[in-house]
Amino acid sequence: MCIRDRIITIVGMLSVQNIFYRPREKQTIADQKRARFYHQDGDHLTMLTVYEAWKMNHCSTPWCFENFIHARALKRAQDVRNQLTQIFEKFKLPIISCGKDFAKVRKAITAGFFSHATRKDQQEGYKTLQDMHQVY
């Protein structure tokens, strides 16, 4: 599976609170800066885009300030990513990247969500699709 590198980054980004901030007096500018990172395939890939841009700018705190991004959140996401990378190395799992092939990243995310998908049952509320357990 060649998407591990990107998924590890996304997991790191999901482990932190909101990465963007929007000061009241500069909301329009903050929204314009945020729009530069927008990815049409969703928030997960938007977060990945932010992280990669931050890395390309040498993890710069001034860059975060200019783009209305919480530098502390990105550093925390990087710490989580490093911990996950160490776990992969410990178990000798290769960390491989597919470059810009976002279709594989979307498929991996969707596969992870599938186990939590439910269907409405007339008598019992909702049941998971995978093993038909009742969900409240």
C-alpha cells in the first residue's frame, strides 16, 4: 500500500484541534488565506495540503502567522506523525508515498469509514452494515 505516508500525516492532523484561526478584525483576509489550501476532495486532503505547505516552508512559525494557522497545532501534528512513523519502523512496516495520487488516499479513508456505516432498521434503530450490531 503506497499511501501510508499521507495517511500518517492525515492522522497526525486529525489529532489536533482546528488548525486555522480567524481574528475578528481580519476575517476576510483569513478566509482568503484559508481558501488557498482548500482541496476539492474534502477536509482531510485540505489538512494534508496545509501540512505539506508548512513542511515546504521549513516548518516556519512566521509562515503560519501569515496564513492564519496555529503553529503549535502543526507542531503537535508533526509529533504525532513522528510517533506513528516510529511505530511503523518498530514493526518493520514500510512507509511509502504515491506522490499526488489522491484517489488512493480517498479510498483508504473511505475503507476506514465503512466499518462505521449504518442502516436504519424499522424496529431496532440503526445497525452497522458490516456485522449488523445495533447502534444507539
